[in-house]
Amino acid sequence: MKRKENSMSKRKIRFIIMVSLVCFIGCQGLLSAADKKAQKEQAKTGQAAKAKAIDTSAALDSTHPEVEAGFSCNDCHEIKLDAKTTATQVWLSGESPGKKVGEGLMPKEKVWEAVVKIIGGKKLESKTFVLGTCMNNIPLTTTAEFTLDPVKKVLYGFHEPGTEKLVQIKNNPRVSLNWHREFENFTDFCCIQIKGRAELLDGKTPEFEKVLIELLPYESGARVPKDATPEQRELRLKQFRESLKKGFVISKITIDQATMANYEFASAGFRRYQRWTR
């Protein structure tokens, strides 16, 4: 009798173990299917959730995923500058020597007039800027001549194709430019920093010739004879423009922000630092 009971108990135990195994395998199958579904969804929507934007004071903590050596924060995150805490912002609108908060600001239209006065306008009023570009987190600065369209608030440059700065602009259109007047002391400074977005115009673009005619000082390169008639001059200029279309590129930089430091502003009761934004 006891042997029969023991035999029945063993069969019950085996049955329970078998049922448990079947349930476990079934659950694993369901989990695997769910995982596959999640993977498919992830493949449709791209990578995992995008890294959140952070500010410059953010620090790496223990909850952060492991980071490969050589990676920096801006490889994954958008980094936001807190302009309220920068020295520049203090000089622009904060409490600074001789000025209370918000005091000494120029009206926006007057600020743009000052931009035009400092960097000039069309044709021979072009100026040489330091141009900053960046690609793969590697910055580059070069010098280049730029002409301002004071109405559209756009800068135009004239370049040979294939240079490093143009390759960088193609890959990253965000640029920065700087121009300053030579000075010997800090009572006679005048400089301007520009942030903007660049695009490249080749000779096939209708805008290319229009920019040449209306803005850029290309005429000096045409070598028009002094005794040429108006018709001869126009023909020579047209031929020269056609040749430029084949071998040059125009950069068009839309100005988003222009920050000026000009000692002369103080004489009119304004702050020495002024900023224009589009």
C-alpha cells in the first residue's frame, strides 16, 4: 500500500515538473517573440531614444550608460548655453560698470545700422573676415573676403572649389565669422562676431551671376581696357562672368546673430556691446 502511494506521489511530482517546464518554455517563447517585436519596432523608428539636451554644467554620474574612450558629451547630446550667465550677456544687458540692468540698449534698427557701418556694404566695401567652420568636432579658421547685402542681411564670399573650408561647410553649414579694426589700446576698439548658416552656390545656380553683378567686386579681375566703349566693356564683363561660373563657388551666409564691441557707442550713451539677432 505504501509502495503504491509512493509511486503515485512520484508520478504527481513528475507531472508538476513537466507542467512547470512547459510553462517556462512557453513564457520564454512569448518573451522572445516580444523581444523580436520590440527589435522590429526599434528598427522602424531608428535607434534607441535620442539623448536629451543638456547644459554646460551637466556632469557624468553613475546612472549614465558606459561611454567609449574618446567620446565627448556633444557627440550624443545637444549642449545648451545658458547665455544669462556669460560675461558677454552681462556686458550686453546686465548690471555692468556705469549701466544698470537693461540700460543703454540700442533699438534693433539702430543696431543693424551699426553693423552696416562697421562691415560695409556692396562691391569695394568688402572686408576680410576670419571664418570659422567645423566638421567631426575639429574646428578650422581661415581668412576670406566677404561682401554684405544690407537688405537681406546676408554675407557673400567668393572661393576656389575644393578647399577644406568648403568641404566643412557642405557637411556642417553652421559658421562663425569675426572682423576687427586694428587697435593699440582699449579705448579705441571695434570688432564684430557673426553667427550664421552657409550654403554654396555654383555657376549653375541663377543666383550666382546675380550676386556677381549686384554685390561682388569681380570687375577688377575682368581687366577691361580703359578706352573700351560701354558695349565693349559689357561684353568683356559678360565673358569674364561666364569663365567664373566654371571655376569658382560663392558662399552665401545668412546672418542669424551679430555681436559688436565698439568703444564709440559709449559716446552716444549706449553700451559698448550691442547685439542684433534675426
